Amino acid sequence: MSLLQVKQVSLSFHSNKFGIGNKQAKEVLKNISFSIEEGTCLGLIGTSGAGKSTLGKALLGIQPPQNGQVLFQGFDIYKADKRTREKLRRDLQVVFQDSYSAVNPRMTAESIISEPLENFEKLTLEEKRRKVIGLLERVGLSEKDLKKYPHQFSGGQLQRINIARAIALKPKLIILDESVSSLDMVTQSLILQLLSELKKDYFLSYLFITHDIKAAFSLSDKIAVLEKGELIEQYDSKNEFFASKNPIVKQMRESVLSEHPRFGIIRQGDERFVANGLLK
């Protein structure tokens, strides 16, 4: 059984654009179906406005779909009883794009990382502190960062704290919603490397929502493409993505510029993709 199963999920928003009594429905997600196996990462690629973040909210239990099912560990997250939902929340975590908006600016790093531990585990103060220090060190920070506030960290450092919070309970699945897109290229690379290491160490599964093909390729085992609310393609390998003749996918490929303008567009089999681990 798959860890996460999304079955024909559809979701519409209603707007009252032209005044009272004339509500219009805008279909944001259309019959979305896919699955994620334990220990794997599905890269969900889509342009701005494709419906990626809305889908993430539906999977987190924040935005109920009008039709379809979201099954996590075999349970429908919108129909499960309270006790089951609590268990599912423990095993399903998220890392958002904006590291600063995702935390309380008045809380220290220690308090931010401690939140899920306080909600789900019964630890003494010393046990909790030791665990938080261990998590900080695991994401490349240290004990000296415990009492710092969000404004005292760089964007990359704060995203490491958000990741530490997400892995605190050793969840089964983490939704990464554009979690590296606001970072510079060097920091992005370091965070992606950290996420890859944590995936192996904790046997994590990821749904990596992104518009960045290179980032998706560096972390994902499988690739899916979302366009205007529809899942238009799913690939079991990165090579399949490059072999696809779908015109939208071809346009996405050709929009990825090479590392130097004189090399032109990156194409199938490009040696720099191989060198960077983006094509295997």
C-alpha cells in the first residue's frame, strides 16, 4: 500500500466577481491522482498559478476538496476519527517557502523546534533541550543558536530550523512547498543536499512542490507535472521527463538555461545535467 494516495481530487473556488447573486466557480484542481511510496520523493513541477500550493493545502487537511480522496497511511484524512487524525498529523509535516512567515518572530529557535515535541511527546525539560540540540546539530547549526530569534538568522539558517522542526517527530512524509525557491543558489544547493541526507537517514518521503526543474531533479525519484490544475504527465524516472514529447513539458525543458549563456539551452543528455546529478 502506498504511503500517500490521491484519488481524483477536484477543488473549486467561488468568487462573487460581478456582484450579489452571480457567483462564479473556478476549478483549481481537476481530477488529480497520484501516489507516493515510503522512502521516495515525488517532484511536483508546475508554473506559477498551476495549483501546486492549493494541492499542498488539500493534502495537509487545510483545504477540503469537493470531490476525491486523500488517503494517508490508508486513512482518508477528511473522514478519519479524531484520534486517527492526530496520529496522521504527527506523521505528516510541512516546510513552506517563506522561512520567516513560517515561524513566530517572538520565539527562539529552541521554542520553534520544541513546538511539535510539546504537542506530541511527554519529555522533561532536559530531555527536550537535548533533543532540540541534537536536531540543530543535525541540520548544520549548533547549541549556541538555541536562544537566537528568527531575525538573527539568515534565510538559509532559518529554513534549517524549519526543517529541524519538521523532522522532530520523525514523520513519514514531509511536504516541501517551494521550500528552496526563495534562497540564493549556493544556499539552495546546501539545503537540497541536507534534505537528501535526511531522506536517507530517516527514511523520509517527500512531496517536493516546485517550479524549478533543476531543484526537482536533484532531490526527486519521480516527476509529475501540474498545469492549470491538471496533472498532465507523471514519470517514473528523470530520463522519461527528458524523453517526453508533451509540448508543455518540452517548453519547460527549454526554459532551463545552461550555466553559461554561450552554451544555449540545456537539452536531453546535456553533460552538465549528468555532472550535477540532475540526469542519470
